[in-house]
Amino acid sequence: MSSQIIKLYYISPRDVRKSRADAVHIMYSCAGFANNGIDVELITPKVKRNNYHVDYKDIFGLYDVPQNFKLTELNTKIKEVDNKSSSLVMVFNRLLFSFIYILRNLSGFRTSDVVIYSKCYTSIIPYILFKSVGLIKCKLVFETPFLKNNIYHRFIMKRMDAVVTMTKYVENILLNTFDIPKAKVILCPIRFQTDYKDTTIIDKVNTRKGLGWDEKIKYVVYAGKTGQNLKRIKIFANASNEFTNTKFVIVGATQGLKEKYGGRDFKNLILYPFQSYPNYLKFVNAADVLVATYENTLYNRHTLSPGKGGAYLQSENPVIFTDFPCLRERFPNHLVSFVRPDDTEDLVSKVKEVLDGFDTFRVRAKKAAKFVEDKTFTKASLQIINRLNTILFEQK
């Protein structure tokens, strides 16, 4: 019998005590690998916060995933408060505590059926160095959402035993710019966080009542990143002023965002604080229209893989995305709507179009829910595992 993956260490660039899109993706990935019989350990940095705290025992519930893998937090000295740690401090902490972790667990990395599966460009460096001098023998795999044509990224990719990518744009950089052999590259199957979807019918009426929403009013919901200076937030807030009997909702508002947009200038805008994932789903399911817009950057145009896209589509509500190539690649245009990036007028026009033709767009939304239903992290993880077993242990 040929060798296969026995243990997988998932190296995260994010702490997971705050449910951002990256963290949702990471937690579902780890649970997906574990669902397929892999012994998974998630290694994350620890971040100190003064105004927000989740106990260790509550982390899995925060994401509504099974506690089927081990979570280890490195004792990093990183702050996410008013005196937020600098980039230099974060890099130093990730490097230092990764070195310490490897040294303390060196025996576990000395067999070839162990995989280091990293999403962190900094934390992978100690593993590369230890492997280069023969102190560890485990396989190195990197899942990269984005690459730049620079020496640092090329250095890392060249030293991986396999690379997982989520878009054809990044796959093309690996193959044609970095000259990574095609046999070592895995284009990840499209996946959504629909693994543990409740099969009961969404009770929109009672969910809205629980939120105190008026049944006679339409609600347009944005539930993504909420930095107070993000252009997408400004556009969403400005769009709210173009409507009368429609409320625009932002879920996950920071204190700075509340101070900036919570005044009288935005009468149709409602701001809610950060929510756990189960509570987050209540807002998504209660909405009439969901908006997922992004700034027009190189990264966003070609590499976005929205961590909460599955929640949006499985809600059976019409969804509006920014018109980027990577999102067109993931979401068929007969299921969702697209708007021009950084364009308030186009967002207003599209929301009005959806509300005016709501019955038609709800039919599309129900088809979208079917589209994501079986494209789970568990199924995608199995395909990745099978490809990795072939690349790492069968190919010569």
C-alpha cells in the first residue's frame, strides 16, 4: 500500500477568535479535511484585543463547525487595539514563535506522511529552512489566493512540494511566470460553507421579527469587511440615501464606522456590531437583497474567493457582486447580479432593478442556492487530498 497523508498541520496567517472572511475559510477548510479522516491541527497566531474577546471553548461555535480538529494558538505578542502592532512586529512574532513551535514538536515533522499546509507567507519560512538542512522531512504545501511576481513569492513557491490555488489567474502565474511544473499545481474546486446547512426551510418572517425588522420594508444587507475608510462602505452608505422605503444594513460595524456613518446624514442606514457566525446568518437570511462589493484593485479583480459567498447564495436572496473576472469565474451571471466597481450610481440602479423585478430575481436566487448546496468544503477537501496523495506519494 502506498503512503498517504496521515497528519496535516494547517498554518494560518490569521487568528480565529474574530470571524472575518479569511478565518471562516480557514476553519471550514480544517473541518473539511478532518471530515475526510485526516488528523488536522490548526496553528494560528494569538492576538490581544481590549474591546472584543471570545473564549477558547467558544471558537468552534463562533463558526458553527464541528470540533473535529485540534486548534493550537502560538503565544504571539500581537495587538489589535488602539496601539495596533506594526507590520514588523507581526512578522517578527510569526517567525519567532513558528521557530519555537517547530523546535518543541520536531519529532512530529520527521516523517514524510506529515503535511504542512500553509496559507501564511511568513510562517512557512521556518519550515522551509528546517527542511533545507534536513531537520524535518514533512511535505510542504501552500494554498495561495494571490501571487506577486517577486523574489520572495517565487522563493516560497519553488520550495513547495505542491501548490493549491483558487483561480486560473494565479494558476497561470505559477505555471508561466514561476515555471512551477503543472503536476505540482492543484486548482481548487469551487467550494462554499454549505457543509452544515440546516435543511429546514428558512423562516424569514420570524427571523425578521427577531431582529425587529418591519415586514413592510425592504432590507438591503452588506455583511463583509467594515473598515471605516473602505470605499465600498462609503458607496453603500451613499446609495442608501437614494431610497425611501428601503433600509440599508451593515453587519459587523466597528466603533469607528459607527461614529462615521451613524449620524443624521444617513437616515436609511442601520449599523449592527460584529456577530457570531450563527447570528450573522440571521441577518443574511432576513435580508431582501444582499450586496458583496469590493474595491477595484488588482488583488480583488483576479483572486477574490469570498469566504461567506456560500452563506449569501444559500439564503435564497438575490445577491449583487462587483463585476470582477474572478467573481464571474465563480458565480454564473444567470444566478447573481453584477455592478461596476466603485460606482454608487450603478449600485443604486441595480438595487432598484432587483427590487422592481423582485419575483424574477427570487427565482434566480433559489437556483443559486441549489448551485452552492453540494459544493462543500468537505467535498473540495477530499479532491485536494486525493490530488496531494498522488503528487506527494505516487508521482516520481
